[in-house]
Amino acid sequence: MPELPEVETICRGLARVLPGHKITGVRQNRKGLRIPFPSGLGSIKGRKVASVSRRAKYILIHLDDGRTLIVHLGMSGSLMVSKEKYTPEKHDHLVLTLDNGAQMVMNDPRRFGVVGLAKTKDLAQHKFFAHLGPEPFDRTFTAAYLAGKFKTKKVAVKLALMDQTLVVGVGNIYASEALFSARVDPRRAAKSLKPEALKKLVAAVKKTLKAAIKAGGSSLRDYVHADGGLGSFQQHFAVYGRGGQKCKGCSCNIQKTGGIKRITQGGRSTFYCPVKQG
């Protein structure tokens, strides 16, 4: 957390307020987070923001000098823009002031986030991105593509789906939700999925992520929008976090089925319906 829908929502919020504005101040309240801050981070002072985009779970703030500020929010980070007078908080680690007086604040209590700085033209080869698979909305992310990647994968399909070298941005929450939508058992070996199941899974991933983005992401624990607002997709979870309850559209007798099951895969909680995904 945050996953792709949350990061996309933040990027869209930043894209509405940052481009065209000059960075007039750069305040670093510590030397770094999961890795040290870039040594030349202060040199972005005086640069204008050209645009904002996303790659995987990274926020990309493109500057007018051909460089890009790279931000990953880790497990607990947030990136907010305050147009009013901002009251500093304990875990504010990076603060950028803009020429209109607004401040962009990176707050990260657990300090698993990352800040980088690179030439925009070299981003695809950057160490953060060179190993990543396609975006889930790319035309290249198809059932045929997934079949090729899964054909030797003995691991559970839930874990394969979360492998960022195969496809980016499908985190724990949305993997569970997409697998339910596709009626695929998360425990199945990835290589065992037939073409029809793969087709349904690819469609379910796209549909689930689009719906989550439309809802502004899922606000669990620390996640907030760039303006401080909350996402609402958690209100639409079909299985995630609903162990022992009925799944969406359930007609089962949960006294007999036990309702939605919770298991642990790769150290993370997986939720699934043993009837619809059995």
C-alpha cells in the first residue's frame, strides 16, 4: 500500500496543480528514506514542473530541464499538496515550495519510500525501471503474453500475478479482487491456467484496476489523495478483508461453506471464495 490505483489517483491530483509552476524551495528533513536522497536534489530549485506521470507504483514529476523527480511511497508514504498555510508534521521528510506558495509534502512514518532524480530520456534504463514488466493497461498485456510468462511458473497464480517483472502494479488487494472476478483459485499453479482462464484473468485485472482508479483507490491505514481526500474502493471489496463473510452475489449457506477464506501466501493475506473459486 499504496498500490497502482492509489498512485495513479495521486498522480492525477498532482497533474492538476503542479505543471507550469516553479519550485522555489527544497527542504530535506533527513538524509534519505529507504535509500539516501539524491546528492543533487537541491538543484531542482528554480526548475518548473512540466508534467506528471506514473510508471508502476512510481510517481514521476518531469521538470523543464530534462530531468525527472522519482517518488515511491513505500508502505506508508503520502504525497500531498497544500495551498493553504501548512502545519509541519513529525514524518515530513521532503517539502517542495512552489511559486504560488503551495507546498508539496512527502510524509512517510515507516520510511520505506524512495526519492530519486534522473534524466527523463534515460528512465526506461534506470535501475528502478529496467526490470519491470508492462503496465496492466498496455496492449502488450494479453492472455497470450501471460501464457508465455506463466508456462514454467510452478508458484501460485496469486504470487505470479504480483511479480512486478511480469506485470506492474497488481498488488495484494487487487490480485485477490481480480482473481475472484475471474473465478480463479489463487492457490492454483500459474502454469496450470488454460487460455480461457487467462483471458478472463487479464480482463479482470484491467476491470478491477479501472474501477479502483475511478473510486480514487482504497483508503486503508495511511493512504490519502494529493489533496488529503480519501479513496472509496474499499467499500466495494468482493473478498479482500472479508474473511468468514459472504462474497459478492453469494447464495451459499456460509454456515456450511465458512464464507470467504483467508490464507497466507508469500507472507501476505489472500482472500477467496472456496465455492466460486474452487
